[in-house]
Amino acid sequence: MIGNGESMDIILKLKEELNVEKWQVEAAVKLIDEGNTIPFISRYRKEATGSLNDEELRNLHERLGYLRNLEEKKEQVIGSIEEQGKMTEELKAKIMAAETLVVVEDLYRPYRPKRKTRAGVAREKGLEGLAEYILKQEAEAPVLTEAEKYVSEEKEVADAAAALQGAKDIIAEMISDEADYRIFIRNLTMEEGKLTGTARDEKAQSVYEMYYDYEEPVKKAAGHRILALNRGENEKFLTVKVAAPVERILQYLGKKVITKDNEYTAPILREVTEDAYERLIAPAIEREIRNELTEKAEDGAISVFGKNLEQLLLQPPIAGKVVLGWDPAFRTGCKLAVVDATGKVLDTKVIYPTAPQNKVTESKAELKRLIKKYGVSLISVGNGTASRESEQVIVELIKELDTPVQYVIVNEAGASVYSASKLATEEFPNFDVGQRSAASIARRLQDPLAELVKIDPKSIGVGQYQHDMNQKKLGEALGGVVEDCVNKVGVDLNTASASLLEYISGISKTVARNIVDYREKNGRFSSRAQLLSVPKLGPKAYEQCAGFLRIPDGDNPLDATSVHPESYEAARKLLDKLGLTMEDVRLSWKKAVRQGSAGQSGGGKAGTVKGTPGGANDARGAAGSAGGKKAGQQRIVIRNTSTAMGKALAAAMGGMTLEAGNEREKSTAGGSQTPIPASVSRAIIEAHIALSLNR
């Protein structure tokens, strides 16, 4: 796709839009065309793309699709006009130079097959000649005199006035179809037009009252106000218009159309330009501008929704805790579910501490029994109806307990959607929706990512107006965010659910289900290579997914890391150069996991390197889990961070202090066998990217 001239234009356009180098765009486009996924390219092809991140790559992918569609549309339009025998070199050059689909449509408008219009009917009656006569602007007598020649009973032209009206309709359509006129009018309206909102009923009370007498320049209208106006219009509270600078537009059209000061044709053409604008051009331009404003507002909102969703998904997991999930309610009672450290539901119960029952004493007694029986140390409370009343009961309960218990208010958005879903029914066939919801609330505290991926991203509640968006575009964008988050963290191949696996690069829903079935039939995976035995998971899918699937206790310690199997040999060479072995990697990794567990059980923040119950493998705390340097520990010193190796290793070391010197040589020269910090081992195994540069 890169070899021909048109594709090169696309490459250059993307280079300018994204403000990156041409070779980066070429490499990214080539990798995308080869079927590689965005997470795979972002993580494992940094050397090819110049370290473009997943957000940059998704923007590139989206724009690449748009620009290729634009090129296809140009080819279709040129082909259609050439078939009509109306193509000129000037027109072809304009079409080829067009940078948006809107401009291409403007240029194609005069040649597009039209439905039946007033101008079309007039042409069928043979009135095009009269229209051309008027446009010449050389009349020496009233135009009605010329129009008499076109009166025909056979063609249903009753009189000269009817003939003149038909000619006017033809000229109006010709003016409307002129691409240059439309482009000027659209740009002028965007620059000087006003966006207005008025009340359909000024006495009606609504949340849109601030827009009952609203006016703002189109170019300054903020996205959230545009979305609010659209919703108010859809709900029949508002009338929204784009007020264009009509006088300036008519002056422009008059200068373009009326080229001669002819006393007989000038008044007619002035009338025709007004009709062309008011009847044909203005409604279309207003519609296009409203659509463009809405599209930009939606894009901005979807971007915000994506960031909100990312923050929800990447909340640090709280592993190693027995959690009591609490789904609050009034009349139907508060549903409880006790979930162990692996995510397994141990017990469920319904209590009634809130109105109208107010059985607080009985509820506290039941809670104390559950906490003592299962060793509950954390209560996860949904933030829905009756959350505040439930919180008051929990605060009183904690004061009465002789063991330390904490509680957390959890966003329960989407819990009801999940609890009624087919997936929840398969997971908890013997539970009702309330019990499933309580279990989900507990699990989303233990591992937000693993639990939230079970819910349609649009149901999580990521922002205002999300239901007013283009749902296809919203779904694709939020799906991309979930995919990026899951692949950024990685998953435990032996515990991940099918709903989590399907977001892994290169894995479809069918393959995700096949992985789980294979695991249930053959037992735990001990090697990433076993994935090739999973039905429908071929070499290409394996290449895309392998690096994101982790096996903490596998045969090869690198299977527990983000090092891709294609780089295992490079990683071994690097370890050999540093005098380290695979066993060092295994021991350091296990030590990091133990330290992470100890930190969490001691009340520290979650986020250490640990396979969590839902299968998400959060590596964010790896560098910090090793703690500060201890006396006698071996240190890896980076001398030159300007080299590719130095940069990669420095980045992988996660913020460790870099010191110039030769301490490692001194240490090894003395023959001392000192422990290797977990963060250093992680740095070593992730620095394979530097060696990949030599591939």
C-alpha cells in the first residue's frame, strides 16, 4: 500500500497531522496492514515505530481509515463523472486536492443522480434554454417576452409566468450545486454564525432553562453545550438553529451570479439567489454544521469517557483479602456476599438494617457471625440506593468489633447489568441477581480490571451524555480503552476468565473460550508454547497474544514476564553478559510477589506484582516492591544512557537511581554472591527491547 503515489500522500498527511516522522508513519501503517494489533505494535514493535504509544497508534489507525475511505470516494466520484462524459482536468484536480469527504460531496453534487426536483421537472419541460438565456444577462426586453416561446400545452407549460418560474428553479439549483459557493458559505457561517436555542414553551420547567434564550458564536460553542442543546431539542424542550450572516452571504452570491447590470435579468437573478440560498443551500449548510459540531463534541466527550474508564480499570487491585460485598437497598434488603482471596464466593446472605424493616440489631449479629467465620477484613459497599444508611450501620459495627475491619465505598455502576447477564448466570447459576451483584461489588474491589471487563463499557457509567453519543463510535473507542488496559497489565493465563482473555491482543471470543476449555480439560498451562495447541489459535494469533499472557509458576521464568517469546534468546544473551541466570530471574520474581503480598497484608496500597484472582496481573508496583537498597546488594550501573541499550534499561528500571561508576565489576571481582533486587531483574528482562533493535 505504501508504494503508489496516492498512499504516499496519505503517509505525508498523517505525518503532518500527528507531528511525527515519515518513517514512523510508514512503519506503523505497514504493521497495521500486516494484521498486527495496536497493543502488540505499541509494546513489541517500539523499535520499528519510534516508540509510538497506543493512543498515538489508535489516532493514526482512525485517521488512516478515514483518509483511505476518502481516496476510495474520490475514485468513485471520478469514475461516475467520467462515465457521464463530463469530467474536466480542472474538476479532476479539485477532486484530487479535496481533504475532506464534505468537499468531495460538494464537487460531486452537480453530477450526482438526483431524485425528482423542481429543477428536474423544469428541465423535462424543456426550460433549460430559458435559464441559459437569463444567465447570459443580455436581454433587450422583458424576460417574459422570451418566456412566451416556451409555452406548451403538450409539455404542461401553461403560460409565460410558469415558464419563467421553471427557469428560475433551474438556475437556483445550479447556484446551489456550485461547490465553491457552498465552501465559502459554510466557512463564513462557521466563522461568523451564531448558535441559538429558544424554548418551545417558555413556561415549561426543565433542566434546559438556561438555554431558553441562548446565543453563542458557532466557533466558540463548547462541546458539552452542544450536547446539551441536542438533548434538549430531542426531548422537545428547545428549538436549536444556526443563525448565518445572511446579508453577507447574499451579497457574495449576488456578486458571483449577477455579472452584468442588465435591467431585465438582474432583478430575476437577485430573486433567484435568495431562493437558492434560503430553500436549498441554508438548510443543507445548517445541517452540515450541526453535524460537524456534534461530531466534534462527541469526539471530545468520548475522549473524556475513555480517560474516565481507564482510571476505573487501572485502579490498583487489593489482593490477599477476604472481602464482604454489600449491595445496599431499602425494601428488598441489603444483599451480602463473602468472597475469599481467590475470588471464590464463600457465603451469601440478605439482611434488613435499613427502612422500612430497620432490623439493625439482627443485621449486626449476622455480620459479626460472617466476619468471624470467614476472617473478613474488608467490606466493599456499593454506592447506590441506601449506601449512606448502610455506611452508618457499618461504622457502628466496626466500633463493636474486636478485630480490625475496614470498609470501602465502591462504584457499583454496571453491577445490575452484569448480575442479569448471561455471563453472570453461567458463573453463578444458583444465585439470584442480588447475590450476583454483591459478589461483583466484592470482586471489583479485589481486582477492578478483571471484574469490570465482564460488563459492556457503555454500562459502567463513564460520563454525562454517553447515551446520546454515536453508539458504534463510543463502543469502539471504549472497547479500545479496555483492550489497552488489559494488555498493559497482562493476565494470568491459568486464572483469567474468557471475558478477560477476549480483550488480549489477537484473541477473539471464540479463541478465549477455547483457551478456558483447553485449560479445564488439560489442566494448568506450564508454558506459553502450549497455546499453539489451543484450537483456532494459530502462529499469528500466538505472536500477538503471547507476551500479554503470563504464567507465574511456569517452566520458563520468562513466561511470567512481559518479555515476548520471540525475544527469549536475546534476553538469555543479556543475562549471560550480566552474569545472571534464569534461576536468578525466578527467585527475584517470587521475592517481589512475596514482598507485594506482605505489603498488602500490612495495610499498604495494592498494585504490587501479583497474579490476582480475576486473572489480571498488575505489574505497576514491580520496581517499587523491592524497597530501598540494602547494604551489600549488587547494583547494576548504567554508564551511558544515550545508547539504545542504556535508554531501554533505564526505562525498564522504573525510576531507580542511576550511578556512574564500576561498582558491579568491583563486587563481582570480590566473588561475593549478593541478592539481586527484584526491580533490577525486572529491568534486565524488560531491556530486551534494546537487543531487538539489532534484529
